[in-house]
Amino acid sequence: MQQHLPYYEPIRLVSQQLASGLQVLRSIDHALAEGMKEASRELIHRFTLLDSRIQAIESHLVQKAAPRPWLDNADMKHLFNIGDTKLGELKRGAYFPIYDLNGKDMYYRPEVDEAVRRHPKSFKR
């Protein structure tokens, strides 16, 4: 039958080439799949590291952000971004209660917050 069909040989050659091409494509697909698996594992690993770092930063910020109930002079100056002179003026103006702890001035944070709320800034028109 092979001799009776003049186009049999070219078709057989094309078929073999397609089969070998398919084999090459399968090996490429397999290599890509393995590479993608490795890349995916690396990406998951990096996201896991990033997540743990974000959680550590968040935990640190939560600890830092929790307001302390008692403040000293240094805390007050830092809180309001003021110097000794301005803090002295606020003390003399009795804007908020000052507590004496063995010679150290202490301020109760909720009372300081309330004092700020009691003195809104008014603008002249």
C-alpha cells in the first residue's frame, strides 16, 4: 500500500516531525511547569517572610502607640512639640492638674486631653 500512494512518504515524514515536535513541546512544558513550581514556592516563601515582618512591625507599633496614662515633663514637651518655656507657661496658666511624685511633675493623660479640648482655637474674621 505504501508504494501505491505517492504522498505517503512525505506525510509519514511530516507526521514524525510533528511527533518529535510534540515531544519537544512536552519537555518544554514540563520544564516550565517545574520552573513555575519553584518560582511559586519562592514567591510563597517571600510572602510568608513579608507577612511575618508586617506582623512584627504591627505588633511593635501597637505597643508604641498605646498611650501611657501618666506623663512627665519630657513626655509633655514631646507630645506638644514645645520647649521648657512654653511648658512653664502652660503650668503657670493651670491648664491641667499637675501631680507631684517625689519632686517630679506628673500629668494624667486623660486630664491633659480634656484640657486641650476645653481650649479650641478661635479665629478672628
